Amino acid sequence: MKTPEQTARQIFGARADKYTTSAAHTDPWVLGRVVELSAPELDWAVLDLGTGTGHTVFAIAPHVAHVTGLDLTPEMLAEAVKLQAAKSIANASWLIADVHRLPCDDAAFQLVICRRAAHHFSDIRQSLREMRRVLRPGGRLVIDDRSVPEDDFVDACMNQLDHYHDESHVRQYRPAEWRQMLEARAMWSRPWSHTPDTGRCRRSPSGYRRTTCAVSTRRWTG
């Protein structure tokens, strides 16, 4: 049986060229919100996980010193390289790797972004541990992904339907799950786009139900 990562590489390798113009992935409103949440600074090093064809990289690049786009699928990064050349973006590089085993030094980045990818990770907690490891003290993590309401029936239905649509799908998480997982990773969460008292998510102009949050690592010494 294939792992979710093997399945994702096969599926997205075959679809890679479609993501260069995907309305959901190029949505300027969503990309603008991600940049806003990131609050980037010009001297920052940034890591974008599950970068796909690089749209988040291109949105954040003008605001930072350097951004690395990481993805599991070589065909996706090949498309990203083409787009980079067309956009004349010089401060971006690309890395083929698995988010569960990041080939990056500890505390290497002031900002880590993960957009529209976390629902594919086979071990979300391990991926969060890796994100935490590569972030500098006081660094920021921005996650933007589809989410499900705080309702057992709707949760089960949405996740099952998404798996039918894409076999590499693992799980869309509830806002409460994100809060719990991030707090367990010694981070604090500042949710933006879900309503805390109901768990309902806002809709972006492209119509996708999503949860977006920014968290910062706690400062520590030693």
C-alpha cells in the first residue's frame, strides 16, 4: 500500500501544470491575507512548506530577504522554476523534501508558511515539530488550510468526500484541533478567520471554507 506521500507525489506530479493557473491557489485576496498575517520584514529568511508551483513564495518574496519553497513533488517545483523566471524573482530557491523530515538547520527561519497543504500530511504532529524546530525563537508560523466545523457528522462527511476527490487527502482539521496542536508544540495561536464561539469559517472570495492562523514560537533561553 502506498503512503500518503507517495500518493500525493503521483497525483500532483500528473496535475502540476494545472496549478500554475489554479484560481484557488492564485487567489490574490487569500495570498494578501497570508502576507498580512506573516507581517514579514526585509531581513527575514522564510520557508514555504508544500509550496506547489510557488504562488505563496512569489507573494512573500518582495517583502523578505530570501524565501525557500519546499515540496515533495519534483514536477510542481519544475513549474515553480518556470514561473519564477517569468516573474524575474531573484530571492527564491526550491527544495524537494518531505515536511516530516526537513533538511534544514535548527532555528534557520524567522517565518514558516504552510498554505493549502497541511491536510495532506500523514503525521501532522511530526510536521509541526519540524516546523517548530526550524523556526527561530520568536519566529512566526502561518498556516492557511481548508477546515471543518466543530460538528462530528459534517466533519466525517467533508473528510470522506475530500478523500474520494483526492486519495492523498489525510484530514481537514477543526479550529479547536489546530489550537490544541499548536499549543502542544509550545506555540500560541492567534486565529484570524474562524469565529471562536461557533467554529464557523469565513469564506474567501474564491468560495473556499478555510481556517487561517498565525502563531509565534515562545521565546526561550538556553
